[in-house]
Amino acid sequence: MGNAVKDGWLLARALRTPGNTQALDSDGWTALIAIARAEQMIGTLAWRLEGLAVPPTVARILGDARASAEQGRIAALWEAEAARRALAPTGVPLVLLKGTAFVAAGLKAGQGRSIGDLDILVPRAALDAVEAALLDAGWEWVKPDPYDDAYYRQWMHELPPLIHRERDRMIDVHHTILPLTARITPDAVGLLADKVEIAPGLFTLSPNDMLVHAAAHLFADGDLAGGMRNLWDVHCLVDEFGTQGLAERAAHHGLAREAARALRLAAALYGDGATLRPADHAYLRRLTARDGWGRATRPVTRLGFYVRSHWLRMPPAMLARHLWTKWRKPAKS
């Protein structure tokens, strides 16, 4: 397979049908591992290929990736427990989001998953109490900046990021799943009302709301960075829970179109295929934009989705003002 196309599709096909990797030559393995690392999916790939015969060098790399993912899982669970303890006196339930939620609930989406920050969801009315509790427990602001602080608090769906002064771990405190400036306004109260308790004091979103959150993050907020990993989450959640009631729940949150696209693209990459809309091909082109060394490719496509992400986040006048302010700040320093 030395002459095979080496972009994100190489990784998608390996995750979908692990046995196909048996036909890879050395260049193919190099490309597959490089792309998996670039997409922060090397642990997921290692989990999917476990038990298969692979070249010795590849076996060592995948073994290290499995060990690293396990260390990341343990660290994420401890960070969640530390946050639970910090928030316990406030009475605010700790609703875990994204990767930490997957591993804490023992879901397929958490197997081998790379986990970065701890993302949690709390009621907007409880933000002051949550912020004070976290600061008392050793978290502090990552980069104190008056403009950024005011911007987060007035317009974003989360507090400015905090980092623990001893453990060097970040926490993102969300009060909804899309910026307040976005054209879509999900039902944050409903997200919390349908939470699922997975351990004493620890909760996740409902399965359908997890899927809606993944779709919102990809298609109504972000520029598709990390999209292959997020669509693998979607694939695993659908495989584990199905899609009963998803269309209605997504429509309730104003995210029916985004959820439907997430299902189509996840099926195209990792499932049995899907009937794609014309625009879906542009999304797949962006999602798979890597070369055989894991480097970003298709800069025009990437730029288009980057501009689109900012356009979705805020009205044009606000966007222009925000970008102008951010652009001018380095000149002042």
C-alpha cells in the first residue's frame, strides 16, 4: 500500500476495519501513525489494533500509546474527583463533558481517547459560587487579561480557563454548549435537567445530549480542528446507544441540521457509509487534510472553515470589533 492515498482517510479506514492494516508497508505504517498522532488519536488506534499482528516497531509505539492513554485516563478521573470535592460544599452537581465524561462512564468513546482539559457544565446562576470554590481549591487564571476576561464573561459559553497551580491541569467551566453570541441557543437548563448520574456526585449529559454537544462543537462553533476524533466519539456513541429520540432532541436544541451532519460524516468515515449532501464533501476534505507525515494540508479549505467558525460565533460587526481589538493588543506590549 505504499502508493495509497495518505491523508485522514488512511486513519479512518484503519479504525473502521483494523484488519486492513495488515496490508500496509513501512511507508503506510509511518503515515498511519503520524496522522493518528496529529489527530490525537494514537491511543484510539492502539486500542483498535490491540491483538493484531503488527511490525515490532509499530507494536512498541502502540504499546506506549496504550500506556499513555491509561495514564491519561487515570489523571482525568482524578481531576474530576478533585473538582467534585471542590464543588461539593456549593451543592452544584458536577456534570462532566467530552473525554472525561466518556472515561468516567466507561463508554466505548473513552477507550484509548486523548483527554486534555477537564470540561464541566454548571448552571449559569452558579458560576460565581463555582468560580470561588475552584479558586479556593488551588485553581487560578491561565492568562489574566482584562479584555479576554470581560469577553469570556459577557459573550462566551464558559469562564476564562483555569489551571491548577500544583497539578498544572486546566479546567473549562461551561454554562452552556455554544457561545452566547452564536445564532443557535441550545437549552442549557434542559441539558442539566436530563443529566445522568454515573457515580456519587458525578454526572454526564444524556447520550442524546452528548451527541448534540459533539455536533454543536464541530459544526456550529469550531473550525473542525480535532474533527476526526470528535466524529469517532459520535460513531462510538451511536454504536453504544443508538439514535432513538436524537432527531427530536437535536431539534429542541436548535441543532437538528448539525446533528444530522454529524451522523452522516461519522458513518462516512467510520461506519457503513452514508448518503452525503453536496456540502458534506467539503467537510470531509477539511477533516482528512493531512499528509503522510501528519502535517496539515489543504490550506485554502482550512482557512475557509476557520473564517466560517468565526462567522458562526458572532455577528459581523462584533466579529470585526473583536478581531481588531485582538490584532492591536500585541502592538501595545
